[in-house]
Amino acid sequence: MFVVRNVDLSDALDCLGGATPPSGIERILWDKWSRDGTLFALVAEEEETVVGLAIAESHPNVVHIVNLAGPSSPCRVLLDLLVRRAGERDLSAWCPLGRRDLREMFEEHGFTQEYEDDSQGNPVCLYCWNRNEDVQDLV
């Protein structure tokens, strides 16, 4: 059984093993998001040990998952929680190409792979779940 809790962004960096933002995020953006409250972090713990981490941006129309890290089981719990927290908003997420388990989780939820990129030497893909396409078409 995992316990999920919100953590301070500096604690999230410690979980990632350093004092720098996740790859692909410039320090200036990380600092701005940290100050304006759009960035938040969750950890999944098992017996008081961190086993999973999620860092996401929350905006009025979209929740963007910047980083989802850990083994499959805690990542699934974190992703389920992020999907619930998004409510009716769209979702997007960066996913390492090498994490087939995460890619399958995103697809099971309804995300589709939009494109592939290279983030500081790490191949990643962007997944999107446009939950409001029909609403946008009416506007």
C-alpha cells in the first residue's frame, strides 16, 4: 500500500538526486513555476521510503506532467491521482521512450503520443489527452 503526499519542490529535487531541475527544464523556468504556484510535486511512499515521484504543472486548462519516476506500481498510483486532480482539464506528459510501462499506462488512460524529442540527450515523447476537443470546436 502506497501513501501519496504533497512535497515541497526542494524535497522533490532531493528525491531526484540533485539540486537541479529535471532534465529539459531550465532553472529560470523552474524558479518561476515554483514561485507562482503552478508547479507541484507528489511522492508515493512505502513504509516511509519514497518509491515514486511526480512533478506537474497545473494551469487553468491543462495539467502537464513534467516528470513521473519510479517503478510501475507507484507510478500508476501517482498517474491515477494526477488524472483525478486534473478533473475535466486536458493533460499532457513527457515520458522517456525507454519506459514502455509508463507509455502503456498513458495509453490505457486515453493519452496519445504526439511526437518524440530529445531532452538533453534523453529520448522522450510527449503524450496528450485532449479531453475538451469537442468543447473547443464549439467555441
